[in-house]
Amino acid sequence: MAQNIYDSPDFFAGYSQLPRQVHGLDGAPEWPAIRAMLPDLDGKRVVDLGCGFGWASRWMREQGAASVLGLDLSQNMIERARADTADTAIEYRIADLDTLDLPGAAFDLAYSALAFHYVQDFGRLVHVIRKTLVPDGHFVFTIEHPIFMAAAHPHWISDEEGRKTWPVNRYSVEGERRTDWFAKGVLKYHRTLGTTLNTLIGAGFQIRRVEEFAPTREQIQQMPQLAEELERPMMLIVSASTSMAGSAPKP
């Protein structure tokens, strides 16, 4: 079972104060870039993997999605999502993405925001997602960028000229990484950019677009602290679709 750090009272209290949790999607600088990569949602059946407080699940229904299934390991997250949602077409369930199983051809869109770096067996999960999507289905997700993930101590350091620099350590060594973020020893799993994309290809996905998110000039003018995000990518955004007939996923 995955580490359920979000049900730790101290961690959850700190996490809940992040701007993206207080202000929802408007508090996430990468949201415009994500939105541009999403398909038309009218009538779509959506699964939201690692749904958190349900911000994206509710937004997708507002855009015309027929139904949304939100899944999250954290009971705290699911309880908050349920409390903030008054829509019978949205269902929230507790689920571990490391052991998840979903019915075949049940969804038109699989979406996930900043959850997959907690998943140990990304390959297994990608095959589950491939199976549950219909032909011409869509898969859009964000994950901590491998360069961001590779830091043994993820914080800025200053070089000889006082310039902020982000450390990259053992980039090609994949596997467990533990960091201190609202709590000590938060467990994440580092994978290279190549592994992430090749896992999708191996499962039968066609990669449609890849963004290494950086804030726009307008966003930096509004929030000057975002300027440091130009120094290294913090987030990877990927859009993929299910393969056409005749290109079945590998077992």
C-alpha cells in the first residue's frame, strides 16, 4: 500500500494552506496550460486519479462531463471533496493507485494532477488506465518533473555569483526518494523523463503533447515569486490518447 501521508494531521493541516488548495484551480499557475491540453468534455465520462479536494472533478462537470469518478488514497481528501460537492454525477471513492483496478472501456478521459510521483509501479497503473479508456480516449496528467524530483535535498542553493541553482542528484538512478515537505520522510518515486514517456508508448498510448511547465510573463508580473520557476521545470504535463485499432497495448 502506498504511503498515506495526507491523512497525517500535521501534514494535512499544512497542505490545506497551499494557495492551490485555498483558491482551487485559480491558485494553480499551471492550470491554463493543463486546460489547453484537455479534450472537449461534453458528455464525457471522466476518472480523476488522485482527486484531492475535488476541484478538477467539479470543474469537469461544469464543462459538461456526463460523470466523474474521483479516486484518492486519503480519507481526509475524500471527506473534504464530498463535503464540497453537491452533484450526484460526481462520485468519490478511496482507492490506492498502486493496486487500482478499473473496468474496461469505462471512461473517455483519465485525468491526474500531481499524484503519480507517489506511485511505485507506474507501468502497472498506465496499463490499467489504458484498459479503462475507450478507443480515442484521452489521458492527461501532471507530475513533478524528473529534474525537480532528482534533488536529494529539494531546495535552492546559490552558486558563486549568488544565482539560484536547483541541484540534480543521481538523475539516472530511478526509485525511492524521500523528502521533507510538511513532514519528514515523504516517499516519492523518481523516474526519468524517458521512462515516463516510454512507459506510455509501451502501453499503447499515442503521446499528443508534452509541456515542461514554466510561468508566463503575465503570471510573473502578477506573482513575482514565480520568476524562480524559470530556472528549472517543476512540473511535467502530458497529454496522450489511446491507440487506434490494430495497435494493442503490450501485455
